Amino acid sequence: MSTSTRRQAPLAGRAPFHRAVVTGGCGFVGSHLCDLLLDSGVDVVCVDNLLTGTADNVVHRQTDGRFELLVHDVTDPLTVPGAVDLVLHLASPASPQDYMRLPIQTLQVGSQGTLNTLELARRKKARFILASTSEVYGDPLEHPQRESYWGNVNPVGPRSVYDEAKRFAEAATIAYRTEHGVDAAIVRIFNTFGPRMRGEDGRAVPTFIRQALAGEPLTVTGDGSQTRSLCYVDDTVRGILAVAASQHAGPLNLGNAAETTVLELAHLIRELCGSSSPIEFVNRPVDDPGRRRPDLTLVWEKCGWKPETDLRKGLSTTIDWFATQLTPTAARER
């Protein structure tokens, strides 16, 4: 399967780092982060066990002498020869379908994997960025969600392995910052979409696109009134590096403050795909958040970051990419 080879718009000027380690670098967000780092002049060691990621996502980088792929499970001790000044920990199953299928592995990578990655940053005296998630807010009672909100999480529900793994990872990051002086920061990533999402990963955007392009019913959970705030992946990875380049420890929300219902999203994707697929309502998953929207005040004040890609434009680009995966010889006609 082919992958996107377009270059990321690099950061303004050279990024203030020389060599970065990206765990989960063969995943959806991680591979785009590798691209942005390389395009901004930073050498990259991409670490991935390929459990949910794929080397196809970085195949276009493997002839680049500044890129190295290390197939490794970060729940085992992590050794990277040479100097490193930035460690970005993204490794984890991230879609509900994956972390419900891999509950123990999800808990292990959020706990031991985070500790091993923090230990690497400590040894290297590197800046450390934890990619946490809006899932730490659970089904929020505060709207929009500020970083000061403690969350409303079911610790034994079907989504708990991911939520609690990330909450542990945040606590571990703060502990290493306090106990060992690691220059560590936390970003809480809200719903992100774009090219390289897996069509079968169970999240709304790839599911609706796959169904619409195939002429299948678009399966909307519940009545579709639950909301999501969808951020295009290029904006998300720019945000991660903006936080990395800052002096702020976080936690900092990264996402898009534009709120969309799941039903509105289904209708928009169907329209952009030129599809006549019907909408089909199915049971809503247990503990599915009713509303999700980040307060981005803090990340704007501290890092000068905000998303730039509107939903329609980002979805159009994503749909075009999915169409090339379904029909590799030709992109979808617009």
C-alpha cells in the first residue's frame, strides 16, 4: 500500500534540536511527526514494534540518511547510541478497537514503556514530550475542557485501559521531572485525523470515509448528537513541536476548538465523497464521551500555536488519500 510522500511545511527556521527519538513513529500521528522533524532539519530515530503501526508509513524516508528505523518494543529497556536531545513518546495502541483488543499491551506501554522512555531522556539529558490524550478527561462534565480539569473517567470500563495508562504516564512524567530533573512536558491530543489512518481502526473519520467510498451505509452510533473536535494531523504535529520548542511543562491541550456532531460529520463526509450511502444508526459504545472540545487558551499563550486547517479541507485531503489506497493506480476525480 502506498503512503503519502508530501513534505510537511517545516517549522519557522530550524528546529532547536539535532536528533530526536520518536516512539510509535510508524503509527498515524508518529509518522507525520517524523516527517515534520526531518523537514525541519532534525535527525530521527523512529522506534516502533509494528503492533499497530506499519513501516509503510515511513517507507518514503528509509533512503534518507538522517532517518533510522529501530524495530523495538519500548516495554523492554530502550538503548539508542549517540547523542539525543529530544524524546517524543507516542507509542501506544490509540484507537478503541486496538486498545480493547490489546488491553494488557496498552497498559504495559503506558506504564513500563513510559518509564523506559523517560529513562532514555534522563540518560541523554534530552527534552521529553509525552503524547497524552483527551481521554484523560473521560466523559467530561466541564465543557470545553481546560487542562486544570481532573476528568470524569470510569477506571474499570471498556475504555479504561487506555485512559488509565495515559493517566499513569502523565503521573510518571511529572515524577521524573520532579525527582530527576528531566525537562519533560505533556501534550493532551484531541481527536486527530488525516492520511495514513487505518480504514479499519474503528474511529469515526476513517470508518465513514471507507463506508462512503464503498457505497456502504454510514454507521452512526447512538443518535449522532455526541460531539467531537477534529484536528488535522499536520496541525497536531506542528503543535507537538511547538510545545517541544517551548519551555512549558504542560499539560497542554492540542486539538481544534470547532465542535461537530458525529451525525454532521457523517453527512459532510458523504457529501465530500460524492456518495449516496444511507445513514444507519447503531448502538452507542459504553462510556462513549458525549461532548469533546479543547480549551486552547493555554497553548496559544505559552507556545503561540493554533490549528490552521478547516475541517472541510482536511477531510477532502484525507478522502483523496483513502481513495488512492482503494484504487492505487488513480486518485479520485474531483
